[in-house]
Amino acid sequence: MKDNNKHKQKKLYSLKQKTRIAANLSLIPSLIILAATFLAPIIYAFFISFRDYNLSRGVNDFIGFGNYVKLFSDTSFFQAVGRNLIYVVITVGVNFILGFIMAFVVNIKLKGSNVLSTILIFPMILMPAAAAVLWRFMYNETFGVINHILNLFGIAGRSWLASGSTALYAVILTDIWAWTPWMFLVLLAGMKSVPNDPIEAARIDGASSISLLRYITLPLMKPIILIALTLKTIDTFKAFDYLWIMTRGGPGETSHIISSYVYWKAFSVLNFGYGSAMAIFALFILLIISMGYVFIIKRQEAK
Amino acid sequence: MKKVTLWLLVLAITIGMIATLSFTGCKGESTAETTAAAETTVAAETTAAAAETTAAAGEKPFAGTTINVVNLEGWAVTKPLWDHIGEFEEATGIKVVVNEIPFAEIKTKQVLEGESQTGAYDVWQTYDTAMPLMYKYVLPLDDLIARDYNGLDTWISERYSTISECSFENKWFFNPIMGGIQIGFYRKALFEDPANMEAFKAKYGYDIPTPNENGVIVFETTDQILDLAKFFTKDDMYGLTIPGKGNHGACIWYLQMFDAGFNYVDQEVQPLWPANKDKVLEIAKWDQDLIQTYKVCPEGAVSWEMPEMIEQYFAGKSAMVVSWLHDFWKDSQSEEIKANIGETGTFLFPSRGTSQGGYIGYWGWGISKDSKNSEAAWEFVKWANSDEVQTYMLQEGGGSFQPAKISLAEWGAENGLIPPATVEGGKTCVLPYPFYDVMDQIWKLTEPLHEELLSGAITPQQFYDSHVEQIDAILKESGHLK
């Protein structure tokens, strides 16, 4: 009897091991692709950040921390970092507020809310490059529809993309227009997943809509809100397409954010060593922000 | 983490890295060796191809070959070339794949391809200030030119001397497509209106300048342009619109810098701005005042490149415009545009007392050192630059250009296919010498700084100071600064 059990256990272990090995082996193709497309470029960039790799001068010499020393004295880069943070805070903040309002309205299930949902997500369907070109024309001082509408109300139009004080905010508005639908969809899904029972019970007890929202809906939606904010923050931090097409960091350098500044240095001026150092530093900042969010999510889960 | 999974992860990462590095092509040989090898290959192929062509007359020696050709995205000048590409493919059996690249990327993409040695582009297309950086990635063409153009000396003698821009280290690396200079367009209806002429004279004390015998207004001073710009700025029309954004905006600076007789560096690649500080400040102030003080140029121009600027002009919102306007010459002559704004005349920017024009910049074709079809690529280059095709480009193109070949340029001018100012300006324009390795890097400094100057974010003094500081830094870093 004992021998039989031992034999059965051996068979089980062997089966478990085989399953585990098979599972691990099936990971290999994905890991190879991940390594080739994600890790390898980052590691390569890390290594060339220690080199004076400049195609304009045809050099590729090891210089140690030279690029990082240069980075810490580059005020333009840190101004771009500051603008990047402004970009993220405003974009994500407004995305969330507008997305939540839109989700709330659609969730009430008024007549026509399905049609409304389809219309609301249209900006997200448009390719970023196409949207950026569209908005660039809309902002045109002479022919743009924005100034035309403002003039109808007796408000003087202005050169939105030609002024250092408005260029960045013009791009932020475009980004908000394009990605609020994404926030709307995620939050709508979150709202729909909130169980009905506590809401019904609260209604019976005489709770108002605001109280329902504040004490039941929002707390139950916290995990999904945190995830949506995390993903949106990471994505917005890397924003590039709208800004590059609409202003290319201009006028001058007044609307550069990290991605456009790094692109300018690396690809326009062909200074890959310095560009890589900036990219690695930006990755470091993004890691800290992401870890902050992960910490909050984990704390939320622990509760 | 389980040991097995950890080892699998390490193995996967290693395989992934090796795969990536292999595909991105680590350089295993020096540039000199690569150059020698490529040249030997071309020479051998040339001999073989010549023998084959002789032996197989009437056959298509390159049938079945596909070549990738770079073209500036949306370039009106080369559009007829692509309209006729079927004729080339039919005659040679060579399939041409056109890779349209925007101006902002055209240098970077080709340089990166050259560095990676992928040979993704067989035929390169590039512009003057990028040539010093790009020539080391393309084949020298001397032997091919000598073979197929009745000798190198003949080929040179048939073209303007300014094509020397396409040669480095005493070799020809690019076959020039065209030369271009910046000119101005003006609305003849406004300039020639008797009421305007009278009112202008009454206000400014001199007549509105008129075209010379070649049909070109050559302004004598910048005050003349400014007076006209102020005079015509009214209601919803601006007197003078310039592009302010990126390279097109910086080109307005380059034009005036060369018109004023100086450059960023001298022939020894030493800084020239400190010796020309007064001129720099004068030009910078003039440019800034157009928008900030006199408001004869729309504020929005700071964010405009040529297409947006010319739209302003064609819509009748601007009396004058300045840029690489040969690209829009045909459009300006169309019935539709004439119905809207009348006839367009051309003018040249004043020389600021030097009798020297702006600078002439060439676009040229090159053949990648890594091309696996260099002979087929050369067949394309010869065809694209042939008299026949350049005639199509002049006659059928949306734009116009100054051909590198003298006889073609004269024919184009005689037939009104080239803007008069382009022909006139070609006589006084200069090459943007010297050509040096960090030329593009220094010229690019002006792009963001000129935008900030035009938008009023910096003063002319700050414009000067930033340039001088950064030029010194680049020259020091590159070992030029003595």
C-alpha cells in the first residue's frame, strides 16, 4: 500500500514537473520578443549614454559620466521636465474629471445614451497624426475655426501656436480632446461593475445622488480609478505625436517636453549619446512616478 | 522566482540581445575599409555591366531589379518625375519604389540607414547643408560620370560652377538635381495700381520700385521692403509674410546673412559673428520688428512653414512673401490663383550693400555605399537628371527650379518656366562655403532661436549671445576652435 502511494506521488511529481517545464518553455518566444524589442534597446541606450556618440562629428568615444554631467547643467532639459509635469497634471486631471462626468451621464441610461457613447469616443478613433494636423489648422490665426468662433462672440483671436505662453496649452487641449474618451470608457466600465445592491439599499434609506456617488460609487470604483490614472499618467508622460506635429517644441524651445527635447537632440542634432542619457534619466523619473502609483494601489488592495 | 524560470529568462534575454545586435548590424570593419571595398565593388560591377550591355544590346540588363529611392515628401518639383516613372521602368525593367520622407526627417533617416549599413535606400536624395555629413555614406560618382557623360570635364563644363557644392575631397558624391535660391512674390495688381502708386509716393517720397528689364524688382534697401510692407498692411491684409517655423524660418535668416556678406564661420572654420556683431543685431532687429513692432507680418507666421505662408498669399491676405518660392511658381501662374489675387511678380531681397545675393543650395542624388543594386541605382539617377526628365519637371511640375545644366536653365528661363527672380538671383548668389563636418549642427542652432526672436521671447542681443555661445561650444567640441 505504502509502495503504491509512493509510486503515485512520484508520478504526480513527474507530471507536475513536466507541466511546469512545458509552461516555462512556452514563455520563451514571448520573452525573446520582449527582450529584443524592450530590454535590448534600453540596455543599448544605457551603454551609449556613457559615450560621446555624435554622428554630426563622426565620433563614438567613451566619456564615462560626461553626458550626465552635461545633463545636470542643461537648463533647457529641466525646463522641459517642468513642462512635462505640467502637461501630465493638467491633461490627466482634466481627462479624469471630464471622463467621469461623461461616464456618469451615460451610466444614467437616458434616451440616446448609446448614440452619445459612440459620438463621445470618436476623437479616440482618429489617428494622432491626423488629429494633430486637424488641430493645427483649427488653431491657424487666419483661417482657423477657433479664432473664427471667438470673433463671432467679439473676442479677438490669437496665434495659439506661435506664442510661447499658449503653444503648450494648445497642445494640451488637443491631447485632452483625444484621450478623454479613453478615460470615459474605463470609468464607465468601472461604474457598470459597481454592484446594485448597496445602491438600492442606500436609495431606500433616502440617500441623495450626491451621497450615493460620494459614499458608495466612488469608494467602490477606487481600484479602477487608480489603474486608469496610473496608465494615463504613464502614457501622457511619454506624449510626443501631438506636440511634435503641432509645434515641434516651438516657438523656439518654449513648448518642449522631455520626449520632444530628447528627439530634437538625438535625431535632429544627431547627438545619440546625450539623447540616450536624457532618455535614461526620463525613464528613471517615470519609474519613480509609476512606483508611487503601484504603492498606492497595493496599499488600497491591502485595505 | 523558480531557478528554472530564472535561467530561462536569462537565456531568453541573451538570445534576444544577440538577435537585436545582429539585425542592427554591428560594424566589424573600419569606414576606410568599407569605402575601399565599396569602390572596388562598383568598379568591378561597372566593368561587368559595360561588357554585358555591349554583349546584350536590346536586352534589359537590370530587368527584375527593384531599387528604393528617397524623395522629399510632397515635393512639387519632382512630382512629374514620378508621373513618368513608368517609362523608366518599361525601358529598363527596373522597379522603382519611392520612399517619401518629410523634410524634418530626410537627413536623419538616411544617415541612420548609412550608419546601420542596411542598404535600405539605394538612391539617396539630400540638400546642401546635409551633404558634408552624408557624403561618407554614398559612393563617389566620378567613374560613372566619366563613363556615361562623355567625360567628367564635359559634364562639369555643361553645368554651373556652383555644383561644386556636391563634391568633397576632390570627388563628386552627388549628382545635382537643382539649385534653389530664396525669392519674393508680390501682387502686381497692388504694386501697379495707380491709386496705390500715388498714395505711396505721397507718403514715402519715392515711387514704388518697378521691375528691371528681366521682370524682377531688385530692392536696393531693406527700408524699401519695409515701407511697402507698412503701406500694404491694412484691413485683413499683411504687407510681408515670412515663414517663421523650423528650417524655412531659419532660411530667412540665412538669406539675409549671406546677403549681408557673412557666415557663421570663416574659411578656417573660426567664428565670424563677433566680427559681424553689428550686422547680426541689425538683421535680428529687422526680422523681429516685422512682427512685434510694425506688425506687417502676422504673429501666426512664427508657427508657419512655407505651405501655410503661401496659403496666406494665395488667399489674398499678404501683399508680399519670401521663401523658396520656386516650389509655388506654377501655382502662382494658374488661372485659379490669378482670378483671386491677380498676376504675381518676383523680387529679390536687397543685398545690404554687398552686391552679393543670398546663398544657392543644391539638392542632389547619391547612391548608397551599401546598395546591392548600385548600377541600377545609377541608371535611375542618370534618367532622373536627363534633359528629357528635367524638361518634364519644368513643364509639368507644380513648382519650378534652377536646373544645374546651363542649357536647360536658359531654355527654362526663355520659356517662362523659371521665375525671373530665380534666374536673376542665380547670378549674384554664392555657395554657403565653407563646408565642414558640424555645418548642419551650427546652422540648426538658428531654427529655435529665430522662432524665439520672431515671437519676441528673446531680444536681438540674446539671439546673438546664444548663437555665439553655442557656436563656440560646438567648434570646441569638434576640435575646430583654435
